[in-house]
Amino acid sequence: MTERSEIYEVMSSQDSNNSDYSIQAKLSQAKALQAKLNALAAEQKSRPKRSSSIEEKASAVRLQLCHLLSDLLLSDPITSLEQDAIGRTWKYCFYGHIKEIESRIAREKSKAKKRKAGGGGGGMTPSSDAS
């Protein structure tokens, strides 16, 4: 083996070790961010009224997690598959936010029904009075 090929072999094994460390570090960071999101969700549920500051924090953490998991998906698809990075991305980055929006929509619909039932003149419109 020539000196040049030995150097390339050492360099490639170092790159492999560094990328393995980098991937493991990203997985650890992702788990920490997931735990943080879970804690923020629990804190939000424990409050009688929704806190916009908690929602802002959760949104920032969610964005970090999405970036981290997408980076992991692109840099190492095999490990990503083994660690269910796609499922985790959907669960923590999208489903939680979708549920949040759905609950807001449901609350607004409920408020609108209450307003309509509570005092809209019995549901009659001004044009129906003219007939």
C-alpha cells in the first residue's frame, strides 16, 4: 500500500467516525428537543388559559427539531430509517401543530354557535322580516 492510499484510508475512517459521532449527537439533540416539546405541551395543558409565550417556545423548539431531523434524513437515510426519523418528524413537527389548529377551529366554531344561539334575533334576517 502506498503512503497516499494509507492517508486516504485514515482520512476516510476519521470522516466515518466523525459522521457517526455527528449522527449520534443529532439523535441525542432530537430526543432532548422532543422531551422539551412534551414538557411544554404538559405545561400548556395544566394552565386554564392558553399561553401564547408557551406556544411561541413550542414553535421555536418544533422548528429546531424539524431542521435537525431533516438534516439527519438527508445526511444518513439508513440511520434515519432505523431511528424512525420520518415518523418522529410527523409526530413532533406536524401532528402537534395540526392538533393545535384543529382545537382552535373547534373552539371558534363553538363560540360562533353560542353567539348565534344566544342573541341573533331568533335567527331571523332583516330580509325575512319584509315578507
